[in-house]
Amino acid sequence: MADILVSISDLRIFSYGTTIGCGLLLWMLEGLKPFFSPQKNRSVHAKLNLSMAGLNLLILLPSGMLMAFMLEWSRSVWPGIGILALPPFAEAMVIILLIDLWMYAWHRLNHETALLWKFHSIHHSDATLDVTTSWRFHYIEILFSELLRFPLFMLIGAGIEHLLLYSLLMTPVIEFHHSNISIPPAMDRLARLIIPSPMMHRLHHSRQRSEHDSNYGSMLSLWDRLFGSFLLSNNLEGLRLGLDNESDPGRQRFSALFMRPFRP
Ligand SMILES: [Zn+2]
Ligand SMILES: [Zn+2]
């Protein structure tokens, strides 16, 4: 068990290092070549989103440790797709694909269920999209997500190493598609063959419901293409980000966002 904890903590440190490193790089690039400009109060905006991320870490750290023990136990009882005896690399790829499919379904459920939207709308209420928006989630959404994905992971036989590997691959993609960097259209076209690109995710943050109920993918754009939620517009001029009636500074304070889903 000690060995498992050491390798898990190595992977976790590597995963956090990648998240912070990519985040800082994109933050710098946003300053040099922003897509939406002018950018006002970048650091005030970042401080709010980072405060929400800090709170979420308090949930993610203990739940990650608990998940590591529980998944290790569960695989000793039920191997999941381990029953197919695939080579380790192929098994890891299948598990990562299934986790990403779950993330797509979970995100879509957050848009299509009134109760879940109350929490997920906090992510969408950000009227200034940048890399820090990728860390802005209500803590109850994180809690629900942690609890609901656990039975699925047990069913498919995912180990904590698969989860960390997925997080290592997915987090830079999420940071990239939220980022406010201007990239050549050809690069965006190339990116969206595999991942949800910045142009795709900007539409996902549109105020118009017909636009924000689209492009749910986290790591792969495949699921949106497969399940009919892929949406594209090459002209994002006039795109209004955020949600109606949510841009008021009083509604964008940490305490207001913290309590919003519980208020009528
Ligand atoms: Zn969403
Ligand atoms: Zn988003």
C-alpha cells in the first residue's frame, strides 16, 4: 500500500505541476495576444476564480485519497474491463476513453437537469472567459461529480493511476479551450479534429441557450460529433459571454456565487 501511495503522489504532483505550468503559460499568452480585448481587471477576475478553485481543492484532496483506497479494493473484487486481459496500454486507453465519455454525459446532464444547472451555471456566469474560468466551479458541482463517477469507475475497473493519467491529459486541454488567446483559424481547425477547441468552447459560454447547450466535450471533440451537440461559428464577433442578469459586480462576489444556487 505504501508503494501505491508513493506512485500516486508522484503522479499527483506531476499532474498539479502540469496544471499550474500550462495555466501560467496560457495566462502569459493571453496578456500578449488576447482574442477578446480589451481585458479589464485581469488579476481581480483571476483572484475570484482562484478562490473558488482553492475551495474545490479542499474537497478534491481528501476525496482523491479516499478514491485511491476504494478503487484499489474494488479492483480486487471486480476487475472491470481487466477481465478482457488487454495489454496495460490498451486497457488504459479504453478506460481513459470511457472516463471522457462519462465527462461528456455528466456535463450534458448539468445543462439538461434544472437542479444540476443551478450549480453548473456558476461556471457559465463568468462574463470574461480566460484560463482561470477553467478552474471556476461551484463546490457542490465538484462534490456531486466526485460522488457520481465513483460507481462507474468501480464498474469499469479504473484505478487511481488511470484517473491521474486522464487528469494529466485532460486538464491542459480544458485550460487551453477556456483560454483567451488568439490563435490562427487553421490551428483551431486542426485542434478541433481531436479536442474541443477554443472557438468551440467560446460558443459553449455564449449567453444564448441554443449556443451554450452545445460542445460539451472535455478532452475529445469526438463525443459532440457522435451525439449531435457539435456547434461551430467562424464569426464570434458580437458573441456575448456569461448569463443574463449575472454580470452585476454584486452578483460576481465570492460569497454571492457561493450561496447563489441555494437562493430562489
Ligand atoms: Zn457547461
Ligand atoms: Zn467552460
